[in-house]
Amino acid sequence: MSKSKRFPYVLTNQAFLPDEALPFLPLKLSRENETVEALGLIDSGATINVLPYQVGLKLGSVWEN
């Protein structure tokens, strides 16, 4: 059995999670000619993934469609 790679835990400054360390994965997202680097929260129990609105805008998405 191979060892799993650990991801860095980053302290959050969110009001709802003060000083909480959560695992994040660096991401590079691309759409057409746009690229955005972001951090994605690792949630191995999640059944859906969410793209933040501002990241979608930077990639050129039109949310109204």
C-alpha cells in the first residue's frame, strides 16, 4: 500500500472559523485563454464541488446563462 501525500494546512482568517487550519490544494484553472491560480479546500466527504463566483468571473464565465 502506498503512502498518501499530505496537503498543507493553512490557517483561515474567516469569522466563522477563527484560527482554524484546513487542508488546501493549489489549483490552476483554465478556460479558453484565461487562467486563474487558486487554492481549493480539500473535503473528501463532499458530494459536490463549488466554484467561487469571483473565480468564475475571472475565467470569463457568464453566470446568468
